[in-house]
Amino acid sequence: RALAPVGTNAMQTIVGSSTVRPLVGTAPARRANVAPARVGAPRGDRVAVVRSATLRVARTADDLRAGASMTASARSMRSRVAEVMPTTGRSRRNVARMCGIVGIFRHEGQVSAELYEGLLMLQHRGQDSAGMVTFDGVRFQERKDNGLVANIFDKKAIDSLKGSVGIGHVRYPTAGGLSATEAQPFFVNSPLGIYLIHNGNLTNVDELLMGLGGRMMKTNSDSEVLLNVFAEDIAQSITSNPGSDMEKVAFDAATKTMKKVRGAYSVITMINQVGLFAFRDQNGIRPLVIGQRKAVDGSDRDEFCVASEDSAFGPLGFSRVRDVNPGEAILITPDGRLESRQCVNGKISPCIFEYIYLARPDSMLNGISVYEFQLELGRRLAKRIKGRCEDDDWEIDVVVPVPDGSRPSAIEIAQCLELPYREGLVKNRYVGRTFIMPDQRTRELSVRRKLNAMRSVFNGKKVLLVDDSIVRGTTMSQIVQMCRAAGATKVYLASSAPPVKHPNVYGVDMPSREEFVAHNRDEEGVCDLLGADGLIYQTVEDMLQAGRGMNSQIERFDASCFDGDYVSGDVDESYLDALSGAGRGKGRKGASAPAR
């Protein structure tokens, strides 16, 4: 069933995976495990509450106003407590991650199997943990844990997640965030009952926490902070606009939240009595796409999917409709209507690293094909390589990609230079991506398990290795050694991306400048460190021109990891220093063994 509509008199309950409290009712009633009379209900009307796992939900306007009043009182109490509580001095700016999110609305049937398929299609965006929550009109059912999607959700788990509406999330490990409690979705029971999943990273978390008046968080995740900010804004909207319909309340709250929150956020929520609700930051830094199909029951009704990438739509039969606009919120109502509102002024400035490394090549983001973008990078880089061959006497026998992301660029380079293209590095697909491994030593060991060089390709050859990017360098330095061991007489390197010199603070784990192989090094210095015979990077200007040429409406990309220009305008040296001190890179070997 769809999310329950507002105004019904029947009491309903929501089940979560952790202890939650009734929205209305006295403490003695909670201890007795029996709810008191519902606000506005006839005397003696009582409803049982499932022990330690059930949220009693307000079902009438009186209930909502009573719950909002309680929330306002709680905010006042937290503010007074916050005034006398000492601060810990700990910054929460330590949670940057790459994530994948998906939400699906069906009219009938169980959605969990389709969420599972969607998460598999987004697994490249995070391999540390996954979570899923569904709603059957009566209860939320949740499961989340560390591990791959296929390992967390077996048939028994999928069958237990009842409901026709749901959201799912995958993420990769971050500083202080390896516990399964950091896995999403996150939940708050007041007001209404809200689950949230988030891709991105907030840059003003400390400021937002102060505005929450001392509310305690269970995790170090900025996503939990975002959820609580949104929940507070919903509660205030209910209080200030008594009698308003819940759709207006949700859109008003999203507008308030977007005006407070800075950084990158693509968000999907499930709100009891409202529906599947999603919104995107005013710069559109992280992707969020809408898909649509006709109902699986054969009727003419529409069903919807919202996801990080439209590559998730194919197996599920959804067709791409459009991107969620920067600063826009959308709502899929319980009866299947798609509503939207431009909550704040927005101007698209997507993260260009999505097209280089993060997204699948079969995705279309912000009107740009990831595959075509990578081909264009190859064409532009080929011109520079040709000049290097003429000026520096590079002699190249064969072009070899570093699998998998560099293939489109490498194919185009080989074609432009009229050189043979060969798959000389065989990848073990049962080893995770080294870039998103949780620590340096794990990455170094993983590289040797991940790739194997074929002697038949490399022996006696002068090889041009093409990679999509070189970040820390751990992978590339070891690949150069592999190629030489396989008989290569010369190893030249070409990076489809410019040198990475600055942290990406909007949701990619690059916490420290010192980790980057290009930090305080020119091209020649990086080449020497990696042990190659030559190195060439893409230029920042060529990269940006490639993107603008594919969508003229994008005047600016966020290319901050390459040029240090942060689109949100609030990232300064003190922020970067705090991020570096709390990040995953702390205590590593630094640039002598950077990853990827």
C-alpha cells in the first residue's frame, strides 16, 4: 500500500529497527505499553503500542498540533540545556562519502526486490554498507548493515521488507564511520515519522547543530544532522500553520531547510502521511534523477523512481524523465501524483568528478552522457599526447587502459593516434575499488590482488597506460612496476583528469592535501615518484570545455579538487585544516604512497 493519507481516523503504527517513542502519550502509559486516549478521540479510545519497536502516529489535526507543541517544548528545553553544557571541541566535519541513493513508489506489490536491484546498479558508489526501508501503509520495515548489497539482503530479508514504497542507500567507509550504526537510512519519530537517505556532504554542520539546541545525535554522520534539521522545520511548519495540508508543510519545511544548509545534498525521504519526498541542493552538486513507468499491475497509473543515476532505471523498467533541479523538491503522493516546487533559487554547478570517476558510463547526468564525456576527454588528451610524441620523442607501441573507468578515453586516444588498443591489465572483479578502501595498507594489498599484467601485451613494448585519474598514486605506482615486470621497455602515463591537488569536500573522501601525489609536485616530480618514463595530464580548461560543450546551460562545474574553487563559497583554510585533521588520511604515509 501507499503511504497513508492524512485525515483518517484509524490509528496506525510504524515499526523501526530500534527503540522509538510514541508521538503522543504520557511516560507512565509508555511504560505500561498501552497508549492513552488519543487527542481529540472519544474517551476510552485506546490503542496498543508494540514494545520497543513501534511509533504511535498522530492521525488527526488535533494530534498533529499536540505533537508539534510537544516538539516546540522539547526545543526550548534543549536550548536551555545547550546554554549550560560544555562544548566538546570536536568538529563533526569528518564525514565525507560517496553514496548511492534510490527511492521507488509502486501502487501495489512489494517494492523491496526492486530496491535491491536498484542498489545493485548503484553498488559502484559505495561498498561498505547498505540499507533499505519500506512502508506498507502501517509500518516501516528497516534493514541495514555493513557489507555488499548481495550479502546484506538475502531472500528472507527481502521478503520481510513489506510495502510498496521504499528507499535504499549504499555508501563507502569514512573517518570514524565504519560502524553499522552509521549506515543509512536514518530515522526520527517526531514529527510524523521520517526516514532519510543522503548523498553529499554538508559544510556547515557545526552551525546546524547549534541551531538544533543541543539535540543529541546517535552518530557522527552529517546525514543525521540534516534529518534532524528537516524534522525540526516540519514541526515548526505544523505549529505555525495549523490546519495546513501535509504536502504544503513538507514543501515549506524543505524551503526552510535549504536556506539553512550549505554544501552538497541530494536527499530522498519517506514521510508518514506525506509520501516519497526528495530534494537537491541549490548548486546541484550531486546528481538526482527522476524515472517513470506505467504500473506493473497493467493499469494506466504512473509509478516513479528517484535515484543518484539513471543507470538504476533500466532493470526496473523506468524511463528517464529529468534531473531534479537545483533547489527543487519533489513529492510523490500516496495516490501516485508527482508534485514539485522550486524551493530556493538554484543554478546547476555539478561536480565534474562524477563524470570522470564516480558515475557509471551508461548514466546521463544533468543532460550529459558520462560515456560521451569520457570519449571527449580522450580526444582532447590525444592532441596533447601527439605534441609530446613530437616534442619529447615519446615512442608508443600500444595503448593500454587501466580498467575500468579509463576505457572510453583510452579507446579514443588509440584511435586518434592510430595506435593499437590492447587490454593488457586483467582485473579481478571480486576485489573492491581501491579508491574507496578504508585505509592505506588495505589499498596497497588490494592493488596486487586486483590487477594482473599480461606478458603477451607488454613484453618488449613501449606502452602508454591511460587512467581516468591519479589521486594518491598507490595503484598507479604498482601498475608501473607490474608492466615493467611483464617486459615493458617504456611505460608512459596519461591521466584523463587534471592533477588532483585539493580535497573534494562535497562527498568524496579526499580529506588531506598531503595525500595527493600531485601535492607540491610538478608533472616531472610526479612522474619520477611513480617510476614512469613520462607523464601527461589533462588540462583543467580542456576538461571544463568538454563538459560545457555537452550542455551549454551549465556555466560552471564544481572542479574544486582540481582548481581549489569551491562552488558553495563557504570553504576556507580553517575548514580544510579541520577536515584534514579528522579525515581518513591522518597518519598515513602521505604522498609517498597515495592511493589510486
